[in-house]
Amino acid sequence: MMGTPQIGYLAIVGLGPGQRNLMAPRAIQVIQEAELVIGYRVYLEQIHDLLGGKEVHTSELTHEVERATLAVQAASAGRRVCIVSSGDAGIYGMAGLVLDLLASLPEERADTLAEPDVEIVPGISALNAAASLLGAPLMHDFAVISLSDLLTPWPTIAQRLSAVAAADFVVVLYNPISRKRYWQLGEARRLLLEHRTEATPVGLVRNAYREGQTVQITTLEHLLACEVDMFTTVVIGNSCTRVHQKHMITPRGYERRYGE
């Protein structure tokens, strides 16, 4: 008769923008305590000094399922594992995929695999980082939408864009343009202009808190004239958002509540 399998540990860690002083202390701790660290090559390069003496599995973009599967298998076999994402692992990161795979562990292998203890360590997301560099654009209700249609059909994305534009949300766009996807940002702009003026402030932050950081404030009218790529987070104001000097400001409404 088989003994009770050892319970492993699986940390799903958000690295934030990449700067060490913007990583959560808990993230650093669980990376240091891990036996096996798994991640996309670029993200692991950011923490190379924490990986000495560890088993490290590196892979490229689009290999998310492979990384998550390895993490789940190793932790289910009793190992102490850490899988990393940029930003926050629970916002377009690895947390959802890993938890889905854990939920599908076959019951018939319970004698050799045991669902590990799981910890999700938060990180500063791209929207947090971009907002801080732009000023205070997210002080009121906002929505975050990825323009990538690799996993979500474009009609669904378009429906969401129209809905949040009509509801006057501040809108944060992830994955606005890639080499193969170049038209979605223009279509998103068209949908937003059905409910917003051309003068609506738009913030563009590329490589937030990383080498090559750029911050620009423009308008919906001139958005497509700006340099935008997959490393850019786009923040589109609501009907109340304004620009003062170098800052976007979306009022919360304190002046109405408490008087000026």
C-alpha cells in the first residue's frame, strides 16, 4: 500500500514591473525558498541573482501551458515550486491557468499526486505602474480590456469596449498593438469615439519602470499618430478626466460631496 504523498508548495508570483525595489518582499522570499523556479526567459533574467543553486526552467512566449503544467506536476509530486509572471500574476498572468490545471488533476492518481498548497503573491500590475506615472487617471471607476484576440474573439472585445465607453468608465488597454495585430487599436478608438469627444485625454506608458521608459499624454484625436506597441499601456480618460501640467486627473467627486 502506498504511503500518503508529500504535500508540495506552489507559489504563483507577480514580479511587478521588474525593478527590485518594486517587488513585494514576500515575492523575493518565496523565490529564495523555492527548489524549482519556472518562467519566461525575460522575467527570469530580472531575478537571476535570486536563482543561484536552484533548478530553473526557462521558456519563451506562447509556452504558458507548458510552464504551468510543469509547475503543477512538480508541486503535486511534493516539490517546492515557484512560477513567475510580470506585473500581477492574477491580472492576465499565470494564476488562472495554473489553478485551472490544478482543478483538473486526475483523481485516479491521488496515490502519487497530491494537490499542493498554493500561494498567489501579488505584484504591481501594468495598470498600477502606468497610472502612477500619468498622475491620477484611475481615481474613479475604470475597466481593463486586452485588445489581443488570440484567446478572446474580437466581437466579444468590441462589445466590451462599447459597453464601458457608454458607461463612461476610464479604460485601460493592454496588448494594444503587435506585429501581427495592428488594426485593433484603431477600431477601439472608433468605438470609444462613439461616446467620447476627440479631446478626451489619453495616456501612453511604455516600459513602465524599466529601461526605455516613456510617458506621453495625448488625446483620442491624435492617438493613432503615437508610437504604440505590446510594451505600451494605454489609459483613456472618461468624460471628466482632465490634464494639469504633466498629469492626468480623473476627479473622484469630493468637490461635490464636501463643497469647494
